[in-house]
Amino acid sequence: MVGRAIGLGRIHWSFLLAKIRFGSKSYDLPGNRIIRIPLGICLVLLGTVGFLPVLGFWMIPLGLMILSVDIPVVRRFNRRVSVAFARWWSGRKPRRAQ
């Protein structure tokens, strides 16, 4: 019965791996939690010096998304920020072209 679900056929193992999604694209994360947590922490810390070449402020949200896979507090924070941003974005009035 391993690898099977009632009425669903075979379960793909890739479904069980941690993933992050940007729009319509999905990226696999390392399967080991011991690798994901230090990777997320490094991205957040190195993102704070984003004014340096190669490093950037883009690393902070990426690190938080990786950390949110394993840490519920970060997951809740990310969700609150994304909901607040979505509400703000949908409440904006479109600018009229003149």
C-alpha cells in the first residue's frame, strides 16, 4: 500500500518534497531540514548587506520563504505580510492615462 492512496493512484514522491512557488513556477528545496534552515538564515543575513555587489535585498524574502517551510512563526509572518500586500494592491485605484 506504500505509494498508493485511495482513489488517487500512485503518489509522486516529489509531492512530499518542500517547494516554494513564484507565480506559476515551483522550485524544489533541499529535502533535509538541517540544510534548509541554515540556508534560509544565510540568505536573510547576507540580504541585509544588499548594497554590496552580488548580494542583494532580494535574498531576504527568499530566505524567509525557505525558513517558512520549517518554522511556523515565520510562516505566519509571511502569510500576514502577503495578505496585507494583496489587500493593499487590490484596493489601489488604477491610474488613468492622460
